[in-house]
Amino acid sequence: MIQYLVAQVEEQLGWGSGTNWSNKDFEELSDRIFESTKKRLSVTTLKRIWGRAELIANPSSATLDILSEFIGHRNWREFKGSYRSQPLKNAIQKRLKVPHLTVFLLLVLVSVALFTIFWDKDSVITKTTAIISETDFKFRSRTVSNEIPNSVVFEYDASTASDSAVIEIQQDWDKRKRIAIERTDSIATCIYYLPGFFKSKLVVDGVIVKEEDVFIKTQDWLGVIHRDTSPIYLKNEEIKKNGQLSIAPEVLAAYNIDPRTSNVKVGLYQVRDFGEISTNDFELSMQLKNTLQDGLSGCQEAKVFILYDGGAFGIPLSKKGCVSNLNLLIFDQYIDGKKNDLSGFGVDFEDFAELQCISRDNKFEILVNGVQVYEGEAPETPLKIKGVSIQFEGSGTIGNMELKNSSESFYLNHKGER
């Protein structure tokens, strides 16, 4: 049935067999799925489904639900119930059958034609073979300090690409954050204004040929006021007051920022190596409160991000009347509050909200004020947790916080201590 689902996605796209897709094709599919369903499947997850990366023996039902929804079904169960065994058998046979002689003859004819037309060293053949193997390229990185902001030096070798190839470095998951580099150079630098765990990429003619982890750490808690340009970095004494971690309205006022006339986002970051704690066995418990009373939107939004190797959880809270604006990000799944009931994430910030995220025994759940508001499957493959950030609309405070697994505690914060 999974093979049949894959075949139906391929048929809808009209791109041919996924065995021949490039990384760019999988990126395009991820974007199309998001545009259609408002739920995100990562390129890595899609490649595993298609057998182009380490194969998932039993993909999560959530992943199969999203793919089923993409081709017009409500969920995976409805998709399975819509087809009988004979069409299924024929479709899989059609997808897996390879007409060897026909393909061979076509390849010969195309190769002769291209060889006849393009003879110089910059030919289409040269350009194509230059980007086939990622082993032809080198890409590594190093940070230059332990501070924020932090510059990263990228060392690369893209000399095997054609003279006319467009070569870029992408700083993280966002395709818009690409800088053009020269094929004949070997060094490029980028500046990172915020901490986090990023997957930088070497991109040749739109195809990702290499990836490199970039880990920008904090020394302690870092407080920032976000701006379109570089953020405002707050002093330690500005975020630790009255025995709590907070970014208070009076701090904004000191920087001539008025959340009543403009949308203001602030953040508190703790990004570092916590130790051997991973996504398949952890619990984060936290008290948080949005303290903005007269903001422009009136929604008092807050969002907790748990960063892990290759991704992040994004867990939102707001006033109850604003839950339609929320969105939830869990294991590459984007859940839109305009298409899903996220009313459980609505709270009254007159007092601290109690948030718990628990991942154990392949089960992931979120509790708000002791009530379960989300339950799903967690992947078996452990991914190391790299950090926590909390972002508030306007201003906010963090109370007690603990990060632990089933056997030990890795971080304990009581009223801003440590």
C-alpha cells in the first residue's frame, strides 16, 4: 500500500519515477505538500519514503496521512480503503517494471545526439557530470568565537563544477538565505545573529550537494529583541530580575520600543550541548507567562521551540480567542490552526501557564495546565536535543523549568537560577 501511495503521488506530479528525482525535486515536493495541506514533510522524510535515503520500515501514520491528503484523501485509512487488490498490484508492477532495452536504446540515442551537438569543454555533458556525485565537492565549517553574533568560516571545493555553474551557500533551511560564491575560491564567511542548530548547504545550480552542521551556542540565557535587521541583545541584568527570567515592558521602553504601536517579538535562548538527551526519551516542563497587556494584536502569543539535530518543535500558546492564528510544528508536521482545532493551546495569562512536552515509548504528547492537548507518534531514531528558546509577543516571563529523561535531569531552573 505504501508503494501504491508513492505511485499515486508520482502520477499526480507527472515527474516520472522518484528513483530519478534530484534533491531539488524533493524540495519542490515538500513545498507543494505544504501549499496543499499546510503541513510540512521534510526532504529527508520524503527521501526515506522513496527509498532514496535510509528507508523507513514503518513510516508514521501522520506522514502517511499527509501524503494521502496531498492526493485528495482525508487520511491514510481512507486511501487504503479506496482501492482493491488488483489495481494495487498492477500499479506497483507498472511502477517497478523497468523496460531495460528501451531505456538503453534511448540513452544511446540521446548520448550520441548530445555528443554531436556539444563538443567543447563547457558542454551539457560536462555540466551534468560535474554535479552527479557529492564526493566531487568538499564543504566544512567552523565558528570563530563563542559569542553572539558569531561568524562562520566555510571551507569548500567546488572546482569540479562547470565554469558557468551557479554556486551558493545556504545558511539554514531557508532557501532565501543563500549567498553566491565563486567556483575558483575556497573560503566564504557568513554571520549568524541568533543561536541555534543549523543545516548549512553547498548548492550547485539549485542542487544541494553537501550539508554541514553549524551549532551556534549561548554561554547562558540570551535575551533579544527581534528586529528586521540585527536583533537588540539584552544585558544579563535586563533579563534576570526578581528571581525570574523575563523581558519586561520597561526593558522595551528603555530602547524606545512601544508594542502598542508596532508588533514586537522578544526571545530567550538557551542553546548548548545538554548531554545525552534525545527526542525519543525526554520531558520538558515549564512555567511561562506573556506579560504584555496592551499589545497591538491583543493576543499575547508565546511560542516554545525545542531544538534538536535537524529540526525543532514549535509549541504555541495565546489568549483563547486567538487560537485560530496559531500553528504547531511537531516532527516536520505543520498543523495550521485555521484548519485544525488548537483551542487547547489557548490560556489565561493572568497567571503562569504550565507546559509539558513528553516523548517516551514512541509516543509524543503535549499538556497545557495538566490537560493533554496533543498526542502523536515519535520516531524511533533518537535525535539529540540542542536547545530551548521561548519567544513572546511583546514581553514575557519564564518560571520553573526542567529538562530530563526517564533516568536523570539535564537542566533545572528555579526562578531564573543557573
